[in-house]
Amino acid sequence: MNKKTITFLIFLSFFVIYYAGSFSKISFGDCIGFVLDVEKRTFLPDFKPLTHFLYINTAIFCSKYLGMDSIFVMRMMSVLPAAMTVSLVFVLIKEFVKENWIAIISTLVFGFCFTFWRSAETVEVYTFNALWVILFLIFSIKALKSPSKNYIITAGLILGISLWVHIQNIMLIPAYLVLLYLKHDHKRIAISFIAFLLPVLLMFFVNYQQNIDFRYAFVSKKGPWVENTFEQGFMDLVKDVIKALAFLIYNFNIFLLFSFAGIIYLYKNFKTESFFLFTACLFTLGFATLYAVSDNYVFFIPFYIILTAFIALGIKKMSSKYALKKLMLTPLLIPLFYIFCLYVVSLTPQGKKFDEEKSYKDGLRYYMLPWLHNNIGCIEFTLDNGQTTDNVEALKESSSEFIELRKKYQTPEEIRKL
């Protein structure tokens, strides 16, 4: 089976998986805010960190001019780029390994990793952002392996545009600079850098037209997350590292072990590409680990993409000693791993207490299983005036505004099901 066919089949398979597990009702967190923006059908003309300009305005365009329902649009804005990203992870891995079975195993591991899978099932920007990240990585690797000037120019343009999706992608700029340094072609470097710079300058120009200060393209007025990050003490940093390790283990379980061999194999056999990927890892992992925000687990996704390539190379290296091909179907057991972990945690006193405290959004199930089918929604929570010790005032306010807009063409019973 050729590369294009496998890539398409991976896309199709994960589209079905992600769509089947997608939220039945608008979930908690930032979901209702995004859906509300699309329901209003008014374009957001600024490049602030929480605007996610390209993401939200693409959804608004689909709703406003193509007549699509806001909830359906936002579902597709998660599921579709998620499936595309997984298929492109296969393409990235094939840049390093010839064996299809190794690339397929590793791709399945990424597709089933908790953080990415959960992001595909809810309304969030992170799978859409991952699509731009994987495209940048693919074109960068191709630029390092090929004399074609188009790859490095495209990589620069994609990285520049990706900042319109999520400002987190500034953490890939050091890797991009390494890419330019490694190419040793002044003309192509200049064109690529201009291609990168144009979208960035456009961001600042649009904000200037809106009388928005330069710095607010990078920091938000709505939260002191940047300040809190730099104010962390030593023990806070230790906790951040422990939490990052816990995320890694839960997302990649035993497959994480292959990454160590993969890093060594990459350095020995793809030295030039390794400098680029190691730089990308250092800054994306460092940012995700240390950034002082409650849902920082989603910021690991760019790093997880690269980590998957390390895992693939580790499998390749160790397959010469062990019959690892026999384990090809092992990634299909990953969902059972999540169910088993949920069962074990639910038996502990701490787990039972946490489950009770978070029962308003389905307790431990919400936090430990990636799929959201048959979930509890924030709309019904708001209509029932649900109570919790968590700060949900902003969520209730957005939900109430969304409910009022929907009342124009839906009954209360229909709205409750959203």
C-alpha cells in the first residue's frame, strides 16, 4: 500500500473516531465562548492572544456565509484538523523511516494520546493549531533534506500565519532560526524570512488600526499568566516538572520508553535535522511545562508531535534486536488503558472526593477519558442554575447570552440539548 493511500486511510479512520466521540453537548471550559462568538456572526478584527484570529474568523465565515450552524462548525473545527494532523504525523515520520508499520504504530500512539484526543472532542483551538505546527515541521524537514527553495519559503510563511492561530507558536521561532542557519543560502533565507515576517507585521498593523498596544499581541489583559510564570518559586517549578512528567506518562505510557533510543538514533543518523527538532523541543516543552495557567496540558501538543517522531525512530532502532512488529496492534489498547486508570483512581478516597467535587461536569470521567460523547453540557448546567465551588460565572454569563440568541429560532427543550 502506498504512502498516499495510508495517509488517507489514517485521516478517514481518525475522522470517524473523533467524530463519534465528539461532545454531545457543549462542554465546559472555553467552549461556550468560542461557540458564542460564531453564533454572533461578527468577525473579530484584532490579533490578541485570546482572539485566535484565524481560527475564530474561519469559523465565523463558515457560519455567516455558508449558513452552517455554529455548533456544527466548531465541532468540525476540532475534528477535521485533528484527523488531518494525525495523517500528517504519518507523513512526518515517513521522512525518517521507510517501514510503514513503524510509522503506523507511532501515528496511532499520537492519535490516541489523551491530550490530543480530548482536544479533538471538544471546542478548542488546539487541533487547528496543531495542523499548522505539523505543516511547519514537515516543510522544515523537507527543506533540510531537499535543495528546493520552495520548502524553506513555505515553512517561513506557515510559521508566520500560525501566529494568527495561537501566539504560543512564537516558541517555534528559535527552531526556525536554526533552520535558516543550517541552509547556508542567503537568497532563500532572505525570501523565507520575508515570507515569515509579512504575516507578523500584518498582525501589528491590524492591532495598530484598532489602537491596540504592541505588547497585547503577546500578552492578555484578562489574566496575569505571564506575570505568575515569572513569579514562581523553586518548589513551584519542581511541581511543574512533576506534572509535565505525569502528562507524558498518561499520554504515551510504555511507548515513551522508545523515545530515548529514538533521540540517539536521530542524532546519529539525521544530525542536521536533529538540531532543528531538538531546538523546537526545548522551547515548546519548556513553555508548556513552566507556563502558569491551569490548562497548560494542551500546550504540550506541539512537543508531543515531535516526541512521536522520536518514538518512531526508537522503534526502528530497537526492532533490529526485538520482534516489535508483533506489537503493531498494541496502540489499539490505549483506550482500555484510560478506562483502567479511571477505574483504579475511582477506588481511592482521593478519587472519590474529586469525583464528587467535579460531579457537575461528570467528575473523574471528564478528566480521565478523552471522549465526550454523552457528556454533561454547560447549557443545561446554566439553565438548572448549577452550583459549584469552582469559578463558573463567566461560563454562565456566556451560556446565558448564547441561550438568548438561540431562543430566536429554537424552543427551550431544544436549547437544553445543545
